[in-house]
Amino acid sequence: MSGTGREAPVSMTNRIASTIAVLALLLGAGCVNEVDRAVDCANICERYQDCLPGDQDESECRDRCNDRTTEEADACDACLDASGCSDCTVECAGPLAGA
């Protein structure tokens, strides 16, 4: 249709496919943080069992940790990787509050 000044109409299928692709990207980005936090919390709470004497409730720890931000869980997990239990009181206070 060149020369008429009109563009070819975009098919409804292309519009729907584009919309679905954009939604999938947006939803996927939010899920990445949740998965990252869940992995961090699993690591944190597994170590928590080793750090403290007594029988700790790991599922309760994970619930508390998953209620925190991804950044808090990341900071605690990174500290435990680098320093071990005794040096991470501040970094792990958020994810393990109430423990």
C-alpha cells in the first residue's frame, strides 16, 4: 500500500501476542525477587539450625524470613557466606526477627 499514506493494519493476533509478551515480562520480573528471597531464606534458616543450640523450627524461620524484603534476606545470606553466624547479628536481625 505504498504511496497511499496509510499503514497496513496491525492484526489483532499481533497485538494480543505483544500484550501477552509484555505482561509475561512484567510478571516474571516480580517472581525473580520472590524466588531469590525464598532461596536466601532456605539457606539462612538451614544455617540457623547449625548456629543456635536446641531444636529450631526451620519452617517458622522461613515464614519469618519470607515476610522480609529481598534486600534484607540477601544481606543476611551474604554475611553468613562471608563471616559465619556470630558476625551477622545486624544483617540477620530483619530476616530472623522473633527467632
